[in-house]
Amino acid sequence: MKYYSYVIPRDYGFAPNPYFGYCTLATCKPRIRKSARVGDWIAAYGGARTEVHKKLVVLMNVDEILTFDQYWNDKRFVKKRPVFNRSISCMYGDNIYHHIGEKWTQELSHHSMADGSINYLNLNRDTQADRVLVATQFYYFGNNAIEIPKEFGVLIGSGRNHKSFRDEKIIHKFINFMNENFETGIHGVPYSRKSGQFAHYRG
């Protein structure tokens, strides 16, 4: 079991995406998506320029790993496809990549261009790892991100690159702390959605 920790500079509920009963990491962080295994924990902490700096935004336990095509075609995750005539959370769906023939396609989404054309900067980065991490056990705090006790400070991500830990003693202790103090599920809204308007990310 490993624990991956990274800084999340923006949070729109897109990466990770905590909606419809699953927390998924389907875009961004290709190195984590490539390396993570079932049973690993992924944690995202607020970036230095956010109001939740060094606070825990998301914690998810990977229990399934899919390819993009598997994710796209799985009936469980149809609701994760972006839909633009519904709620803002539906607009930020992360189920956006699949093959048409031998080529990748990118759906109109947070990572596409505003006119729906492919944003190749995002596509090329995201598809470096043809893997979607899926969790049913997760904590999503968003704008209610929490400070974790100082004894777990070593687990906090910093900088552009992720950290990974193998010390199962401290990992288990931290997970026990979370289980004892918080219910799994959604505890807040994405902290970057202040205007309530949908945004595209150019990369």
C-alpha cells in the first residue's frame, strides 16, 4: 500500500471528480495514475495561492482502475460524462476521453477548447496514462478543506511534483484518524467555483 500526496492548485470538482457515488481521477496527474495500484491512497492538498493552503481537499482509496475506453463505456459512469444543460457538477464531468478508431477524442469539457474542439495540450498530458482511478471510499472536502494534525504533516504534498509514502504505520494511523472523525463522502463544494460559471482550462 502506498500513499500519494500532491498539491491541487484549482478545484472545480473535475480532477478529482467526487460525484455520483464515485471519486474518480481521470485527468491530470498522469504519473500518479500510471503508478497507483488498487489499495493505494491518493490525497490532494490546497496550493499556496488558495484559501485552503496545505489543507486536505480530497482523500480517496483506489479500489478499481480502468482504461479510458472502459470508463467511457461503463454504464456506471455515464453520469460522469459532461452534460451542459444540467447542474454545474454535471458540466464538470471527467469522462471525456475515448477512442474513435485508433485516435483519441476529447469531449466538450473543462479540458477542451470553449468551442468544443480538442485542446491538444490537455489531451496529450492526460492520455500519457490510459488509466482512470476509481474510489468508492473517499472524503471530499472542497471549500471545507481540513487541517490535519501536525503528527501527519509529513503526508502533506508540496510543490509541483507528488510525494509517495510506503510507511504503512503512519498511513494506517492517518486513515484511522480520518475514519474516526469524518464520514466518507462529500463535505463541501469545489473551492474554485466562486462565480458559479463554467470555465475551460487551457492547460
